[in-house]
Amino acid sequence: MSVKQLSVFLENKEGKLKKAVNAMSQAGVNIRALSIADSSKYGILRLIVSDNETAINALKEEKFTVKETDVIVVGVKDEPNGLNTMLEILEKESINVEYLYAFVSSKTDEAIVVVKIENYEDGVKALEDANANLLSKEDLAEL
């Protein structure tokens, strides 16, 4: 169920985000989900995209630093306790969440949560053992 997220390091300057998004757009890459974390000097654009290799090449051509990371993508009930239920599974196994972001799609009644944890394998096992709805890159392409 591995999904590779891209992390793009951006200078916190006008036009840098647009330049990164434009590079991927011009290469025909569809952005499925994204999150931006920033500080005063730089930002990290985290993305799930339709084609990692093409996105990486397009971004590197524009001199961006890009890193691929394994993340877990989970479908959770789109209701008040949905996210909490998933977090309880991880907490029960003492698995720390480094960060997460989520999105919804009109094609499913679940919220889609992208989770980065310290130990990917332990997180997958804990969620699988609890019958969580783990999604693949192919599943995301259908949303």
C-alpha cells in the first residue's frame, strides 16, 4: 500500500510556489493532494501526484530540491470521530504521527488522510490489523 509523497523545498519568496506548480502542470502532472508548511525563509510543499518521476524531473529542471517519502493513505469515516478512530489505533501501538493532511472527494463518503509516521512498517501493520481502509496510489487515481 505504499504511496510516495514528494516534498519540494521552496524559498519563501513571491512566485516560487507558482513556479513549482507550473513546472508540474506543463509536464502533465496532476496534483492529487498537497500541504504547505512554511517558516520565514523556506517552505515545504508536500504533494501526492499522478506521476512522481515526471514531477521530479520537471521540478529538478527548474532547480527545486525534491525528496520522495513513504506515507500511509487511509480512508476514514467522514464524520466527527473518523480521524480520532485512526489516531487511537496508532496511539495504542505507541506510533507517533509526524504530520498529516487530509482531503475529501465527491467519489467517496470517506475523508482521505495522508499520514507520515516515524516507522512506516509498524504503522501499516497496526492499521491493517485494525482493518483500516489503506489506499494505494491506484486507489487515489480513481478519486
